[in-house]
Amino acid sequence: MTTDPTDAAKPAYSAPALTKGLEVLELLAEARAPLTMKAIAEGLGRSKNEIFRMLVALQERGYLERNPETDAFSLTDRLFRLGLNTPQSQDLITAAMPELSALAQESQQSPHLVVLNHGQTVVTAAVPGGVDMSFTLRLGYGRLATDSTSGQVILAFQNDHAARAIMRECQARSERMIDLDALATNLSTIRANGYDLRESRDFVGITDICCPILGADGNAIASVIIAYVNRHTRGSRHAHTLELLRAACDRIGSKLSPYVHSAQSRLPA
């Protein structure tokens, strides 16, 4: 009995349908805009007939949504919500939620837990704060780490290798060249202070107050940002809120399992 030498290179098991489904999800995850069936087929080097049933199945399962006007497909937040059920995410959220709830109550402002994913921030938890109104971002909301307060705070507390890798991911997604000198100045200031406190880059009347959650390796796993609503009828308590936030982030970090990894440990070497 002879053995084909190429057999060793072949996988023991294959699941063509699963492979096609994962290829579709990965392609859409890397795309900057929704893609039509034709564009997806061309991007994967497959025929439209090959992927038609896969697109329908993924849409029925809630992983994709189709724009009825353009017939283009995009990812829903289902993968993101599944990711929140992984042990590491649960450990972070489990440790953070009691602290965020207490922080919202004490500060009467809305804290948000933020992590990085491929150069973009992702809001993974938020607690409304305020007696009569609150300002909260939707779960899953994100933007380039280099363009956001919460992202820059995470970025400021990474080792050099991790920071460079994150910035490469940001540049790949950005439509303009990132001003690295200005960014380096911001990160240096954040690192020296241990936090960032600044007027919101997006919203009038909102002050961003943000601190890192540090892992066992000293690198930031996440950040917590309070979107502080400034009001005409009340004096702003930015310094007091910052102290509450710093203490909460320290407590969250101390509760984390050492197996919860910082952003840098998920990056390629």
C-alpha cells in the first residue's frame, strides 16, 4: 500500500460551506463599505452562484443585513455581541460593570467601557448617569483609535511594538495621513498625566474624561471614558469626577484575571 506524499499537507477534515461563510464575514469585516454580491464574489474569487445561498443563510441568521436600495451587504453587530460572551470579554465586563454603575451614581454622568479592535475603538458597556437626562453612546460604536480620546488613552499605555502596530492598523483604515508628530505629543501628555481630560472632539458641551484600565503587564486593556455633560445651571466638577474615575479604573484592573490580555498581546509580531 502506497501513501500519497501530498496527503500530509491536506487537512484531515474540510467544511467547504463553513469556509465560504467565514470568507464572506472576513471580507466584509475588512471592507470600508457595504459590498454587493458581485463585489463579494469578485473579492473572494468565486462565482455569484457559489455565494448566493451563503449570503442568504448569513442574512437569515442575523450576521448580515442587505440594503434594499443598493443590494449591498454589510455586517450586523451579531459577531460583536457574540464576542462579548467570550471568557476574556466576560471577565473584563464582569469586573467593570459594578464599578461603572457605582461611578454613574456617584458622578451623575455616563461612563463607557472601551476596547480596541483592529485599530478602532469599540464601546462594550455603558451605564446612563444623571437624574433627569444622560448622554450615552450606543454599544458597538467606534472610530479610529488615533482620532478618539478613549483610543488615544489606550494607545498611550502600550509598549512601543504594540503602539506602532495599532497605528499601522489605524493608518490602513484612515482616509488621510495621520499626523504622527501631533499624535506622539498627545500620547506623551496622556502618559505623563495618567489620563486625558479635554473638550469632546465631536459634541459641543461635552467634556471627555478618560482613564486606562491596566493589565498585569502594565499595558492598557481598555479605557473608561465619561462623556461629562456641562450645564448652565450647575458648576462643572471635572476634577472630582476624574478622581472617581481613576479610582474605579484602578479597582477594575485589580480584579482582572492575569489571563485577560492587553491590546498589544493580540497583535502580530
